[in-house]
Amino acid sequence: MMSADTKTMNMIEAINSAMDVMLERDPNTVVMGEDVGFFGGVFRATAGLQKKHGKTRVFDTPINECGIIGVAVGMGAYGLRPVPEIQFADYIYPGLDQLVSEAARLRYRSANDFICPMTVRTPFGGGIFGGQTHSQSPESIMTHICGVKTVIPSNPYDAKGLLIAAIEDNDPVVFLEPKRIYNGPFSGYYDRPVEPWSKHDASAVPEGYYRIDLGKAATVRAGEALTILAYGTMVHVTRTIVEEMGIDAEIIDLRTLLPLDIDAIETSVKKTGRCLIIHEATRTSGFGAELAALVQERCFYHLEAPVERVTGFDTPYPHSLEWAYFPGPVRIATALTKILKD
Amino acid sequence: MPETPRRPASNLPPLSLHIPEPRYRPGDTPDFGDIEVPAVEATPRPGEATRPDAMRELSYGLVRVLDFDGQAKGQWDPKLSPERLRTMLRNMMLTRAFDDRMFRAQRQGKTSFYMKCTGEEATSVASTMAIDRTDMVFPSYRQQGILITRDYPLIQMMNQIYSNRGDHLLGRQLPIMYSAPEHGFFSVSGNLATQYPQAVGWAMASASKGDSRIATVWCGEGSSAEGDFHSALTFATVYNAPVIFNVVNNQWAISSFSGFAGGERTTFAARAVGYGIAGLRIDGNDPLAVYAATQWAADRARTNNGPTLIEHFTYRSEGHSTSDDPSAYRPADEATAWPLGDPIARLRQHLETLGEWDAERHEAQAKELDDLVKTTQKQSEKLGILGHGMHQPFETMFEDVFEEMPWHLKEQCDQMLAEQEAKFGPNWKPE
């Protein structure tokens, strides 16, 4: 299935390729962030881009997230298309005011006088022993802001197509990269060897331009027994457990949390009559709560069991007990058994 | 919580926490005699390419041009033509006339909110005259003088203040939070100092594109305490961005005097010193000093010599806004005791000293501007005032959240239109 212009890429390479393509295509695209220039980023997502596209297109910034996002807002107002990187999603909080009150509101408050075509890329989620300040999943903070789109890819092919669509979007997008699966899909079994992306179909990535429209979910696995809504790392963990248990689950990878592909969710849940929501983020007021509310509003009379959530716990992400925190095989299997019981 | 170790007893006096307190409160007689006002000729004007560390004293001094006898003197005199001076005077007088009228409109219940810039007109008017019309301004909320100087239609300002049918911002923003891209005026935010890093980003973009336009940005001394201010100065010095930082030190941030932003310890221009940025502390009530300093900074920025921070040392003669009552926290006569006078009176005196202006012309101009504002106000009020009818189609509430309206907003919009029909019937139209 590999064509001449398709290459095997892991997620880092696919994300790098998306920025490379956009830097090439659009002279207004700029990439900036801590350590992204000469060094190429702490996760290597921008490796080689400064050398290829020049220092004024790809450059390092001070360690100041308020400044990074604020400066990007101003660049957008000038007519550039900034792609700032926040080194870890946990570091986005110092820049949150610029995101919530400025980037997200600029088009609205100025009635289209000014727009903010910015894409904030940031690695999120645990599973790399990052402790409580390098493991968080702040997606529901982002979806709660009106005026920001939130995108989470789960594989190299999607990551590139979605990132290109995000960069081309004329509104601010928060692009959350599940760092646990940068180098390979994660089964959920931390004690098993890591599988590389090269063994996965979605690592065949076109080298050139293509886009995956925001707001469209993907059906990872069709099935009849229940619908599982997941995104990012949890797509792979979920798939592993479902296949191990031999359950005919329909797994939907949301890909974009806002705008959400409600049609895909509604169609699937009405078909299966059961819905399990899985995310790594803390439980209370997590995005799963929004999904559960939407499902019961739209599919209540089709449901055969209560909507279930499998999530991280409402504690800070612990360092040494990381795998006890992570919503792994045991938690998912327990929920699956419960939701399929009757 | 376990206790941390304590220091053994000693004969040192105990530590004490300093809580800043302004010198004068209501009932006190203000005396600003200790404010140092150097002679006009005392301040040298360095070249625009001077290294910041070779001109530090300008961050602690006071750049002046007009003395108190109405004479323009010294190295900073921009030597403007009488015609330019008259334009400057007119812009400041129009700003004041506009403020008086809109303040009154708020008191008459025609809008929710207004903010005057009385006593600070020079800071925005003279500064705007010293930059190019194509330069981008990132204002705070008290720079109406910029729009007036750039000939933005007064009726558009009023329409915005009234949130009426003519308001191109569709009634979404609090009064005075204008947006005017075609006049190089960025959308005003209600959050403080957020525009600071944004202006730096705009200036960086201009530089990276090989453009020749620069950015200017505004905040008050109070909001210079915000992290955004310091983020902006860091980015500006790192990238040598072509930007002018204006800090309008009008002594008061609502009821908090400048001491709560660090003003008891040093000047606000001196913030520049630590960042390696050129800093100028200027008499903000001297329109020619404002012009000269801005021109210096603009030349510096435009020749790749980097950013400048200008502290406009001035006084907020009125309340923070229509929601404020300054008599509750400061003496009523502080403004008249302020040693640097009133900017309009000072420029008028200068023009009269030059023989280019007189009382008769001044009174005639004041009346002409007052009439202009009144006439415009009547036109604007024909398009509606706040709280008397709803002036925008309800669905505009949902537009522009995103470029394209996603399904969840469409659903909510439908819900709201159903509520509208339930309440007002099927034939309701914006008033």
C-alpha cells in the first residue's frame, strides 16, 4: 500500500512533515517555541525545520508561555499564521489568559476586524514518567473556551492531515499531541515491549500536502456490542483490550473534540445501545462528562445500559504510581464487563 | 503541616510588612512640592541609535519641552509649525469635548459605561501625531485621542458607545472598546496589558517581513504590574522588536495609587533599564515633550535600533470610569495641585506666546467642537441608545465565534430564536 510519495513515519515525523509542508506552501507560516529552533524541539518535532526554512520562520522563544501565545496573537493580527509550540501542555496555564480572553475572542469582539489563525501545538498526557507537571490532559479546559478548536490525533497519518487542516484554519486551534504514542501505539501494558509505528497501517504517510478536515471522527473498529468513544493514546489501549476480550465493540476516535462529530456518535450509539467513554484526564468535569450528557440527550431511548466513563482519577498525576493512575487494562476491562452485563 | 525551624531570639527588631499608602486622602491638603521638575534645558537628547546603557539617566529624569511660561526650549524641542501645533490643540480639545459629552450621556442613562481621559489628552494625541498613520497602535482603554487624531468618524465611536444599530461591533463590546483596523487601531481588550505582547508580535512580524511599519502599545502604570507587560519587554529586547511601549503613569489605578505597582521605589521608565531597552520618562502633560519623545522612539524603532519604553508622567484628573467615585479615596483638589498643569492649557499658552493663537479663537474653536460633538451625538442617537430596545438581530450573538458556525452553536441559535419568538412574537425586528 506504500506508494512512491508515501513514507513510513512515526507521529513526531508526521507532525514535523506537516509543519515542513506548510512552511513551504505558505510564506506566512511561522513556527516558534522553547527549544524548537536550532535544537529542533525536546521531542524533535521541529528537527531540521530551522535549517531548511530559516531563522525568521522557525525560531526559539524565551521561556514565557504568556509571551509565546500573546506574541502569536499579534503576529496573527499582522497576517502571519503562527504555529507556537508549548513544550508540555502542563505549561500552557501561564499563557491561558492570552488564549481564553484574547486569541479565542478576537474575531468575535472585533466583529471580524481581526482574526487569530494560530495553532498551538502541545504534547499532553502521561505514561512517560513525567510526574504531575509533565503528564496532564487539559483538553476539557480547552473545549470549555468558546472560540477555540481542540484537536487530538491518535496516529501519524491523522496527525499530519489534521495539523495541516489546523494550520490552515482561520481560528485558533489547540493541537494536543499524545506524547505516549509519539514513537509507537501503546497497548496499555506498560510492562510489554513497545511496538513501533512501522508495524501500524497509519504509519504510511504521504510526504506531500493533504488534509483531514477538523470535526470528523474516525471509526477505528466497527462493531455491534457497544460504542466506545476515545481519543489520543486511549484509542490504542482500548483497541487492545477489546480485542483481547473478544468484544465486538465499535470504537470511535473523536480526533476533534470541538467541533465534535456528533453525527458519528449519535449514529453509533443508536445502533449499539451502549456507550463507554474513555479518557486519561481527571474524571470530574472531564470531557467525558460532556460526552455522557450529549449521549443521554440524544440517544436515551436507545440506551440499554447507563453510559459509563473510564478516566484518570481526580488526583494529580503521580510519579511513581503512574501506572496505578493510568486508565489501563484492568479499569477498562471492568467497565466493559459492567456495561455488557445486562 | 510540620513547622519549619525558627531563628533563635535576637536583639534585631522584628520584621515588618510594608503596605503602601498614598500620602493624601480625602480631607488632606495635597502638596506635590517634592516632585522633581528639572529645567527644560537640563535634559540632553541623545542620538536615536544610543545604546540603552548609555542613556539610563533619561529613565529617571523628566524630558520636557514647554516651560511654565509657554516657551518651547531645549534639545528636545520638535520645532513644529504653528499649523501642526494648532492641529494638536484641536485634537486635544475635541477629545475633551467628546469625553464631556459621552460622560454626560452615560449619566443620562444612554449607555452603561464611559471612561474619560481628562488631563491625559497629550499622551495619546501628540504621540499619534509623531508616528506614521500606517503604524499599528495597540491601545489600552483610555486612548480615544488616537482615534480622534487619526480622523476616525466620531459617529462610529458614539455608535459603539451606545451599542446601537450603527455599531460595527454589533453591540458585543463594552463601551469605548473600539476596533478600527483601517485606522491602524487594534481591538481594545477588557483585560489589562494583554495587548503588550501582542504589539511585540505584530512588530516582530513587521520586522520579519522586511516591512517599515512599527507598533506602539499602551498601558497604565497600574497594569505594568501584569505579567504580560514583563513578557512583552522580554520578547521585545530578545528580538529587538520595532515597538514603542507607552506607560501612562496617571498616578491612580481605580483607587490604588502608583505605589501598588512599585512606584514608591523607582520610576516606571526604569523598568526598561533591567531589560536593556531605551527608557524615557517624560512630562506627559507637555504635548511637545510627548511628541518629541515618540518621534525619537519611532525613528529608533524604524532604523532597527530597537524598542523604547516611554513613561508619560501625568495625572488622572477624573475618576477611573463612570463607575468610580474618586472622592472616596483621594483629595478632591489633587488635580489642581498637580505641578505639571493641564496639557490643553499649556499648548494654548504656547501658541498664544508665539502670537499664533488668542482667547477669541480659542473660545470659537471650543464652541465649534462642542457643536460638532452635539450634532454628531444627535445623529448617533437616531440609531439607538443602550437599553432602549434591542438593536441587533439576535443571531449576531452566535456569529464570529468561529469563521463557520459549528452545529452546537447553530442548535443554540435556534433555541434562542425560539425564545425570541415566544417572548416577542414572530414578527420581531431589531429596533
